[in-house]
Amino acid sequence: MSTEKQTHGFQAEVSRLLHLMIHSLYSNREIFLRELISNASDACDKLRFAALDQPELMADDSEPRITLRIDKQAGTLTIADNGIGMDEGEVIENLGTIARSGTEQFLASLSGDKKKDAQLIGQFGVGFYSAFIVADKVTVESRKAGSDQAVRWESDGQGEFSVETIERTERGTAVILHLRDDAKTFLDPFKVRQVVHQYSDHVAFPITLVSPAEEGKEEGEEKTETLNSATALWQRPRQEISDEEYQSFYKHISHDFQDALSWSHNKVEGKLEYTSLLYIPARAPFDLYHREANRGLKLYVQRVFIMDDAEQFLPQYLRFIKGVIDAPDLPLNVSRELLQDYGPVQKIRSALTKRVLQMLKKLGNDEEKYATFWSQFGQVLKEGIAEDRENQEAIAALLRFATSEKPDSVTTSLDDYLEHKPADQDKIYYLLADTPSAAQQSPHLEVFRKKGINVLLLSDPVDEWMVSYLDSYKDTKLVNAARGELDLETDSEKDNDHPLIQRLKDSLAEQVEAVRATGRLVDSPACLVLAEDQLGPQMRRMLEAAGQPVPENKPVLEVNLEHELLKSLEAVEEGDRFNDLAALLLDQAMLAEGQLPKDPAATARRMHQLFARAL
């Protein structure tokens, strides 16, 4: 370890970040104390876990605690803990990389909206830097458990920080805030007491406030008081916990600034005992789709912290769930490897999965809240259709869709669809498209609109993959409106022996699998149809993006022989002009599907020639 003081540059655009901290969060600045207390609580948790294998780490100081100290003369507020501590490398790594897991996205998301920016702090993991809301200089002193060397980190938040080796007798970390003139209210014990009670009463370690003695006492005398109840909230009876306490605890474990949509607190007794407290967030974290990101529940065994991200207790498609599980029957030295195949864990996982699905079903009774949930996590929940066949029908009941009847709102469930379909309709029809607007305007919907049949509109990238695993729902088959031949006939009789059909087949033999008269179209001249065994465009792009080989497939062109355009085309003689018009008919069908023609330049040339003749 170096002994000289070293100066380093932050690994992010600190001036922009600090501007956000100071100005956008100014009206909610007391949250800095919650964040720093939560970090101290985490450090104490990690020490208790490390001490399971190395009891000597806590030998000289076995009671974890968090201490707040007010020094009015120095104008400082200190948040200290006797937790795991940090060495020099960890200090530089943890405090020198702002928003280390999402810097670019974080900076791109900055705005003048205070509420939105406040959410971003928790979303991008920069809670420590909320200290600069109230401090013009922050000093961190830390000694790692088991080490006799300590380090001091210091910065004014202007672009650099210094690190030096110091002497420190106490294990753990102290964050010393040199308060701004307009933040001296946090030197008032009443204010600190109020903030801790509001945000951190549930912290499982005692939070002690050391402040100058009241007037009339000897100078230099200090007052010491415990500010929180220091009990594990999830172990308290549900009827004794207020909604405010539940929400405060959620923000503590999730570092979120927004209330949870819902929660479930449950204690299971019997052969396998455990207590769970699960939350459904109101917004997605920035790394929701990063499969390597840390996620999972906080795991405790007999109130002893084991791990932060116990992902084995819920499947991947429920990775957005936050919460705590305390399973006293698990061994205290349980490891990640053991958790993966440990029998009781699989039983708990199955039970918690069903509980979350029940929570979501109940949340579905509140349309506004469920719409919020679906907008944030709907695509992730769809993954469960393929990943969890045991609960597939329960997951399917939670899906929401836009429909041809209500294209501008994603509110229709499969149960709604079945309840309102015509009595003689024996299928659930859906249509895949790249965008909602492309789905709404698809020519494939024409016959369904004419017959009064509602169609589910699917435009998320995951949708084609999802429905490939969802064959039916409640014994009703799901059918792609753009695949194969439909059993819905228009008033016009299909005539696949019509001479124009053969002429189009000959002209477009290289581009299409087949040409046939349509039973789908009413107003449009042509459309593209997938054969039963062909990949759709969404799935093709997904496989191509993953570097997988994708077989070449040609679409089927269905044409509306009753359309004026086809009747006019019938009168065109064989030759280049007919071939160009046939190619334009195919290009038009591709554009109607939201796809680009195979050769846009050739399409433009044909259109120029057509315009020239028309003019």
C-alpha cells in the first residue's frame, strides 16, 4: 500500500453529475442520509457473513452498529459503521467510479425533471454521491476488517479525489460530510432524528446519534441516543407494520426512490420454515435486460445476512422482484454452489414463484397500477411462457395486449378476449408486426374486421418467440392471422386456377414460394403470408442478432382478384412491363408488412417508370 497522498480523476463527467445532485434533488435532499445509512447497514451485514468463516474478524468488536456524530464547531456530520471496511483498492474502485455500471446511459438520461432525476440516482447506483447534495467536501476513512492499515479518501466533487494511508484504530468506515452553509440544518439533532425515523427505523442494527449536550450541561459533554428500533422488519407481525414502514423498507433494500406497487409478507411454518417479504417495483432498473447483472432477493438465515443477490429463489423472468427471504432451516455456511441444487431451495423457489404470480393477479384488479407494471416489466414476464411450463397458464393470464378493436391501449387479457369473442369463434387470433402502427394498418386484419373478429396485436421483439411456446390457452388454440391459409372466406370465391395467378407465379418465381388467391383481403390488392413451417421476421432478426444461422425462406403472395389493381394487371401483356408491375405488387405487400423490399433501388426505378408513364 502506498503511503503518499495520491490524486485521481473520477471516471465519469462529475460536473454534470454534481449539478444533478445539487439542483435536481435539492427539494428532496434528506435522502442522502438514508443512502449513507443503508451503505453502512450493508457493510455490517457483509462483516457478519464474513465472520461465519473467520470469527476473528469481529473478535475485538462483536456488536455491529451505525453511529451518527454531529460536530457543530467543525460543521460536520459523520456516518460511521464498524462493518467490513475497505482497503485502498476497494476505496478507489467503489468511490472513484461514478455510476460504474451504467455511466453512459445515466448521463444520457439527465433532465430537468426533479422527480425523474431523483429516480435515476437509485436506478444507476450512485447513492453515495448524494452526499454532495449537502456537502462541499466529503472525507471517507476506512479500515478493512482483519487489516491494520487504513485509508482516507477525500473530494470536493469538482473532478478529482485524493487517497492516502492513515492511522485508524476502529474497524469499518466513517463518511464525514463537511456541510454547505445552506445544509447546516442537518447539525440539528431534531432534524437528524426525524430523518432517521422516517427512512431508516427498520435498519436491523442500532443507529446511535452522538450530539453536543443540551444547554446547561458542561461544555464538551455529549449526548448519546439510539434512534431506531433495530429489529428485522420482516420478522415482525404484519398487523404491526404500517404501509409507510413497508414502503420505507422497500426503498432501503432496493435503493429506489419511488414507492413499490405492491408487496406480500408471508411466514410459512411446518417441515420447511421461512419468511418472505416480496415487492413489485413501479419502474424497471436500467440493467433489467443485462442478464449478467446482479439480481435476486436478500437472503438471511436466522436473521444473519448471507447474500445480497440470491437469484436461486426466483426464476429469471421474475428478476425484477425485490425483497427478503429468511430461511432458518438453511445452514449458515450455505454457499452459492450449494444453493443451486439444495432441495429446500427448490421447494421455496416453487412456492415463491406461485406467490409472485398471485401478487400480479391481484394487482391486475387495479387497471392503473397494472398498466404501470406492464409498461415496465411486460416484456420480461413474457419470457416465462417459454421458461416456466409448469406455471405457463398462470403467466398467460397475466399478459396484456393491444387489439384490433382497441389498438391504442394495451389492456386486453386472454380471458377478456375469450369472454367477448363471438360464440361460434373457436380460435384466438393474433398478428405479429414490428411496430404497433404496422400491426394496426396490416391488410391481414381486413377480413377479421369485416366479420367482427378481434385480433391480438403483438409488436414486442420477444412476441414471436413467446407465442411459439403458447399453442393454446384454456383449450383454445392460438392462430397467427398472417400464417398459412385461414378458414375465413370473403364473399368472393377463391380462384387459384385463375390465369393471372399462374402468370404471377411465373414472373415472381425467384422471390416467392407461391402465389394464390386470398381469403384474407377485402380492400387491399395483395399481402404476404408465412408458410406453416417458416420463421417470421421477428424471430429471424433475433437469431441473426445472436449470430445463429437462419434458413432462407420465401413468402407466399396472396392476391385479391376482386381488386381493381389486379383486374388492370390482368389486361397487361406478358413482358418487362408486366414483370415490373408484378414486382411492384410484391414490394407493396412487403411495405404493408413494415418490411423493406429486397432491392430498394430496383423498386425506386420501377416507381419512376410508372410515374413517367402516368404523367
